[in-house]
Amino acid sequence: MAVRNLLQAIHDALEEEMCADETVMILGEDVGRAGGVFRVTEGLQEEFGPDRALDTPLAESLIVGSAIGLSVNGMRPVAEIQFADFIPPAFDQIVSEAARFYYRSNGAWNVPITIRAPYGVVPGGALYHSQSVEAYFCNTPGLKVVAPTFPKEAKGLLKSAIRDPNPVLFFEHKRCYRLLKEDVPEGDYTVPIGEAKIHREGEDITVAAYGLVLHTALEVAKKLSEEHGIEAEVVEPLTLYPLDRETILASARKTGKFLAISEANITGSVTAEMAALVAREAFEWLDAPVMRLGAPDIPAAAFARPMMDAFVPDAARIESAMLELARY
Amino acid sequence: MEKTRTRHEALGLDEGDLIRMYRAMLLARRTDERMWILNRQGKAAFVISCQGQEAAQVGAAYHLRPGYDYLYPYYRDFGMVMLLGQSVRDQFLSLLGKKEDPNSAGRQMPGHFSSRELRIVTASAPVGVQYPQAVGSALAFKLRGEDGVVLVSGGEGSTSEGDWHEAMNFAGVRRLPVVFLVQNNAYAISVPEELQVAGSIAKRAEGYGFPGVAVDGNDVLAVYEVAKEAFGRARRGEGPTLIEAKTYRLTAHSSDDDDRRYREREEIEEWRQKDPILRFERYLFEVGVLDEEKKEEISAQIKVEIDEAVEYAEAAPFAGPEEALERVYAEA
Amino acid sequence: MAKPVTMPQLGESVTEGTIARWLKSEGEEIEKDEPLCEVDTDKVSSELPSPIAGRIEKLLVSEGETVEVGTEIALVAVEGESEGPPREDMRSEGPTEEFPAAGTVAQPAAAQRVRRPGASGGNGRGGVPDAGELRLRRSSPVVRRIAAEHGIDISEIRGTGIGGRVTRKDIEAYVREREAARGPAPTPEPARARVEVQEGDRVVELDSVRRAIANRMSLSKREAPHAWTMVEADVTGLVALRERIKEDFARREGVRLTYLPFIVRAAVESLKEHPILNSVWDEERIVLRRRINVGIAVDLEDALIVPVIRDADDYGIVGLARRIDDLVRRARERRLSPEDVSGGTFTVNNPGALGSVVSTPIINHPQAAILSAEAIVKRPVVVGDAIAIRSIMNLEVSFDHRILDGGAALRFLNAVKRRLEGYTPQSRVF
């Protein structure tokens, strides 16, 4: 065991997988020589050489497209898109191509690629370094989308993603890179894709969340317990697509009160899918309407701090929502 | 005195090769023609043609080592896939969307080729997406130090897509073993070359740091020759080559297109005089590889093959509706 | 700074009120004394005039919701004062929970909005029920399910959720208590067997008035050991008197002259002589009321209401006739104020108006007694030694036997009888 932050845990997963399997490689802008703009891939080029930690030209569609081509010719590439905000040029290759290869060839060609991208609001990030883009991809059969918040799950999930024969989108909340640290097992272990995690058990309300807001929700849950005797059960989906329906529903049925939180624009977000699931499948157990919390429907967080603060559901809003639900 | 070498001998081709090439081109043509008939009879929903481009396809694809080199075809490349090893029957199964269709078991439209064994990577409909994928596969060969080559094919329209340029650039930066074959057939649906292409396609390669060559796409031996050089370069690790094969699309874009809206019959007639199959026949007759009898024989064989393939395909079953739900994700 | 409006005490012994209908919505201006809402108690429906002027910032209680007296029901922003920090209430008003880009409100709490007139509260008067009503009556899926499983009427349970909603915890606790109350021995019969509704049966949901009457009657009978006695009064003279003057009376006074003013007058004077019947049992003592406030039971088709004539001894026949006419009319129009139905010390019941000749009324708790005057019927009676046809009215009193005994009751009753028998066609009324 060693204390690792999110960034380090991701790095460790990459390094260990590249060590264990010579077909695993990373590619993207600045990932090789510079070690990535966030230093996630630091040291990998030194260790594995410039062909396995490969600096690509500034071309997102190429990054993903060539990853597809590499993967159908014996490699296991982990492509990085430098900021999730820059994923749109690669959208065609991800959604039309990677997600569909297997289905359209009737199982002849699978695409074992992982696409990593940092997401989430940071001070100064503004409209194009802060977005949450996961919802665009959570409606795409053939893809898997994961977004672990904490280091321990991140390492295990990234390993699973790399080993998965399907294309996996792996979102990392950049605010959590250095903020979240915990004991992470050294060596090899995986966390299965498609399984949610209960971070905290409780009887009164269920809060499903991912990203920085999960971390905030856990702190609020502690406060609610201490100050109000309200016990919130906090669930992290971990895999956003496909959702772990069983775990989410079991929790919703247990408490009868469900709140889903994410940092993305609220309309059309992954929380809407969770809410629809709970409303349909846990209806007879519900003791309150299904609630959600998210960013307002405005194009991402602004640069100026006061405007940025209006975007992300903060501790106050989360607390207020959780209290309201508990008291319903 | 040394006999003057024929053109094909100079290229290292023997009679067997020539007959193979000829057969491949003719088979593609006749298959294609039959597909149109089936479409006009209401039996086939959609046809997209290779007619007029057989020489460009066969001449280039002839260098592929099946099961080793990679092919990223586009939807007209019947000549290529049949040369590599797909059967006539396969083409009609695919045309009619039957379960036995090797490309997709009927999931995709005709012309979306795929074969793991033949290393034909599943083709898509968005134009140009194959280029970044192709250079990725080429990179894999290079990373492993192998001499595999990737042949990627598309029309001149595909060179307007960003993906083509991103791939060309990457291929140049990394000196990848890839051959870009652009079959310039003068029209992208209705848009003619002068509205599609700024400057010259072949010359763009220079901007990306590697050679580009324009060739008479209706001369199979000419295409063969430039492709031989391109494949050779790639195998030797000298990097990519761009081949612009100038040819002509003899049919409408597809069975859903009425080309009378945008081009004259005279133009098509003019190009029919330069039909690549006719031209190659003339050469074969010249060098004594083909005579009337042999030509008839081949023609008759092809007809029988096609008749049988059509009959088989028409009788073959569709995949069941529940099969549509399968194979979304690969199992580990 | 927003000032609160609280649920007033609308009548003594009233501990809670139900907002039947909001007459104003959030954001609207309101004047002082302008009606803010309709409030139902178990006695009256009454409009609540706003105690303050300003702009309604928030309605805190939904229609159909019952809250205790003193509970804040609305916040009114008073002109000229700066906005303070938003008050803590159960719904947060911070930026965007579900941020409505197009102004649509997704919050369930926000569904408690003012209903336009026409949609009533939970009084069974018809109209589309609003979310608040449904929440109270039906609560949530899991609560309904548990209620169905255990045969519980949700309305029996006190709710701690918003708007008084029964939460899952409330009903689970209720179930647990019920189980515990049953004791360890398993009972063969269910603790509270519900009536099985059969095909064709019509189910009438209780409204707050009916429930209130039910509660009060049960309470009265439970608390006070009722005794009863009856006398017959020969009111031939009264009948003739009324016949003689009634048209004149109606013309002059503008109100009808019934027998009721005479009965009340007789009762009031008799109470002065027998004050024990104008008292209240108070565990260790009996409190004899000085003021005589006579309640008149008024039948309203589906309910019973008892408006009170305060200081009934101030009025003569004419005054009583006017007061009775006014109260009955307003009762029928449901326009009684809380003062109209509170403060009673004695009650007069007049089932005779509907043809009853004998009745055993239930005391209007916590009063000491209730007088019933029955129908005037012509009967053959013995006068002297001859048979005569006389108009006879039965008078009964139900009384709290803790406070008084039969002798006192009869002495009172006979006093009433004497007075009523004392009227002649020549009696002066004006």
C-alpha cells in the first residue's frame, strides 16, 4: 500500500500495464517527451521509448483513428485527448467508428482501445478546459464510459479498460488529480467495469455522484450525520455507461429517496438516465420524488471566479438538496 | 540478340499474372453489371459501382499479400476484395444483405467490406475515416519492425476531408508503410473535380514530405508499376507514397443517383472508349496472352460463376431479428 | 425583510387550522386586512384578513394542509425594508437545483403553488386536487404500499414530512407501535378491522368538518355521563300569540318570527335562576359562567354548526329573533366568523323544526347541558276534567351528571316550561 493521488494512480496503472504487456502503448499530444501537460505520463517515454509513449501531431481525429488502426493490428493503445473539451474533432472516430467496428463486422473486428481525457471545472479553465462531455457518449452502444473519482478505483479501472476488448472512454476529473489521495494497493489489481461502489452506507437518502461533486457529497454526508443525524448512502456509479443498475436500484429501494449529482449541465446528463432508471424500477419503494443536481444549462464554466462558482454544484447547494430530500 | 521485353515482363509479370489480372477486372465488371440488373429488377435495394475503376484497383491491390498486408478499401473496391480472395457469391450475399454475407451478416449496406482473414478492415460510410485508421495500422507494423504494408483507398472527394490530411501528415511525420491510393474518378456524386480539388492531389504528397505520383488509372500495368514502387518503398521502410490514379466513373454514383442531372452522355461515351478492360484486352491480344477463344472461355466461366452466385444468394436466409441484438460488445 | 403571517386561533379550543384555499399567490401585493386565504377549522370556514401589507414572498403551507395555531403560514415582504438573508425553510432557494432553462419547474416541493379559485382544498367539494392535497392523502408509493399491506388509513397518521405528509418512517413507526400495542399475544382478530368495501358501495371520504363533529361528539359522550329528562309544555297560548303577531312582526322587523326566540328567552331567564346549567366541569371544580352565551344548533344538510348568541340575556324577543335570523342565514351561507361559533355556555337545539317530538341531544362539550325543543303538536289533553285539544311541545334537557342531578335539571326545565306556558295571545313581545 502507498498513498497515491489520482494522477499518480493513473500513472501507475499505465506503467504497470505497459510493463506487463508489450502491445500496450500510449499516444497523444505531449504525452511522450513532456510526460503530459498534467504529468500523468511522466517517465513513461524514458522507460518504454518514444514509440510506445508516442507524441502525435495536433490532430484529435487522427489520435483516435490511428489508435483504432493500431488496435486492429495487434496493439493495445491508450490514447490521450489532452482536455475532454477537445474531444469533438474525434467524435466521428469514437462514435461512428470505434464503437461500431465490432457490431458492423458481425464480430470480426474488435477495437481494444482506451481513450483517456481529463474533464471538470478548474479555476481559470473557462469554457474549453472545464467541460464534462461524458453524456455525449453515454448513448452509444459499443462504447464503455468510466469516470472514477478516487485513486484506488481509478488504477484498477484503468487496468480493466486497457484489458477490455472494447473501446473504453476513461474520464479523469482534473481537480481531483492532486486533491484526492488515499492508500492504493501496489501491484496488480483490477476493478471491474460495470460495477458501482457504495462509498458510505445509510438509511435515509441515496446520493449517486461522480467527479469532484462526489468528494463534496461525501463531506456533506458526514456533516449531515453529525449535525442532523441524517445518514446518506453515497453511491459512485464508476462506470457511467453501461450503468450498474442493480447497485443503484438496490440503494434507491433501500432509502426510498434518491438524488443524483454531477457537474455536467443538468439537462440530458447521465444523472437523467439514473433518475429515469430509479423512477421506473424503484417506483414502489420511493418515498420522495427523484431529484437531481447539476450545473445550470449554460455553456460551461466561465473564466472569472464568481461566474465559475455559479456553475459547479458546491457544498452549500449539495447540502441544501440533501437536506430537502431527507426532510421530504 | 535479346528479345525486347514486353511491358509486363519488365514489370516482372508472367502470363499467369496477366490472366489473373484480366479475370479479376472482368469478374468485377460483370458482377457489377449483374448487380445493377438485380437492382432494376427490384431485387437489390442498393448498388454502388466499380465500373471503370477496375484497373486502378487491380493494379494496386495486386501487390497485397493476403492475410498479412492490410487493406482499407472504400465502397467501390470490388476489384480489390475479389482479387484478395472474396468470392462472387460473397458479393451477392452482401448485396442482398443475407446472413452469410461475410462483411457484416447483412448489418451493413453493400460495399462495406470486411474480412479478418484477408485483413480487410471493416469499411464505414463517413468518407475518409479510413485514413487515420490505416496509418495507425501501418504504425503498428513499423513499431514491430515488420514489413507489412497498408493499402488505403478512396475517391478524390475523400481528399477534401480533414481526416485525409491528418493521416497524410502523420504518415509523413512517422514515415509509415502506407500506400495512399486515390482513385480520381472525376466525380464525387455530382461534384466534379474542379469544384472538389484545389491544385493537384498527387502534388500534395510533397507538402506532407513524401512522394506522390499521378498515373493513368485506366492502364492496369501503369498502376501496377507505380504501386510496385510504392509497396517496395513501404516494405523497405522508406515511408508512404501517394498514388493518384486518374480514372472515370462509368456509372452513376449509386443506384440512388441519376447522373443525367449533372453530366453529359457524350462524356461518358468518350470515356467508354478508354475502358480499362478493353484497353487491357487489346494489350493481351497484342502480346498473345489472349485470343478470342480464350476470351470467350473466360467470359463464359464468369457468367456461370455469377449465375450460380446469384442463385445461391437469392435462396440464402436472412439473419433473424434477435441477432440484431447480438455482438454489440466483444467478450474478453 | 419578510414578516411571517401565522395561523391564528380561530375559536377557543381550536388548536389547528387547515388552509382551504389561498386567495393570493406568491409575488402578489396584499393590503392590510385584505383576505389572504380561507381557513377551515372544525368549527368554521373563515377568511383570514392579512395582518400586514406588502408583497407575498412565500406561501409556506399548501392548500389542504393542517397546521397548528401559531405556525407560520406565509412570508410577506414589507415595503421599505431591506431584504434580509433568506429564511431557512425546507425548500432551498439557492441557485439552481434543477436549473430551469425555460422556466419550467421540476421541483416537487415547488408544486405547492396557489391554486386558482375553483380547485378547493381537501373538503371533497370537487375540483382537481393539487400536489399538496395528493401528497397528504396519498403520500408516496412506498407509504401507500405499506398502508395497503397493513390496512392503514394514511389520514390516521400524523405526518412529519413536508406539508404534514406521512413519510415512510412515520408509517413504519405507526406500524411498530400498533404491533407493540397489541401485546405479545397474537390476537386472532385484527386490531382495527376496516370495513370491507363491497361492489356498489359508495365511499365518502371525511372532510375536516365531519371529522371535527365526529371527534367532538365522541369526546362529549366519553367525558360527560349524560342523563336526560323531559317535560311537556302546553304552548297553546304561544301558538295563538305568534299567529296573531307574526305578519306584523315580519313587516316591522324584517325578520321572520319563529318559536326559537321564545324558547331561547325562556331558557336564558331560567338559566339565571338555575346557573348550575350554565357551567363547565373542570376536573376538581365546576366553573359557573356569568355570561350567558347561547348556542343555537343549526342543521346544514351535511353538517351541524352551532353559532352563539353572546350575552343572550341582553336581548328581548325581537333582538333574539334578529340575532337568530342573522346567525342562521350566515351559517347557511358559511359566512360565520370564529367569534360567531365560540364562547357558548349553553346550547339550544330545535329539532322540532324538522318534526322531531323526542330527541336525546348530545351535550355541546364542555357545557353542562343542552336544551331540546321539539315540534308543537296538537293533542287531546285533559284540562280540568274535560278533553281539550291543545298545542303541546316536548322539552328535554341532556345534562352532565357530574355537574348536576336530575332534580336541578327538572327544576330548570320546569322553569322553561312555565315561561313558555305563560304566553297568551295578548302577551307583549315588542
